[in-house]
Amino acid sequence: YDPALRPLTGRDAAVARFLDGQAEVRKMAADIRRFVAEWLPCFVRDNRSYLTVAIGCTGGRHRSVYFAENLAAHFRGSRGVLIRHRELST
């Protein structure tokens, strides 16, 4: 926890750098990407039109936003991706 990052969001480079510096965060991001990548073909095969992945955290402005942005960036090149941050005004 860094109080200087409190007014920022997971979209801000300073927050991303801070979270990227945490081994647990890197592992969790990799685990989520791997899980979605493994099961996404099943949804496609079953003619599902979309898959919703929801990530939450206390406050909904830092970690969850960072993870959602990270996940969207990873899959955006191969899939249509829509991202919505419930706790952010934009």
C-alpha cells in the first residue's frame, strides 16, 4: 500500500509500476490470463457470444482496474474486448 497512489487508478502508470513490482500480482495476472485462455475456446466452440470476466477489489479503483486493463490488453489482439470499470466515472 502506498498512500501517494490513492488518488490514482489502475490506469495510471505509477499504479501499474507499483503493482508490476509485486510478485504476487504478476503471478495472479498470469494465472487469470492462463485460465481465460484455457477455457475461452470452449465458449467459442459452444457458440457463446460473450464471456464476462469480473474482477473486484476493495474500492474498485486500483487492483481490479489494473487487472482488467492487463487482461483486456492481452486478449484485445485476438478477440473483441469490451471493458467497463464500475467504480470509475469514465
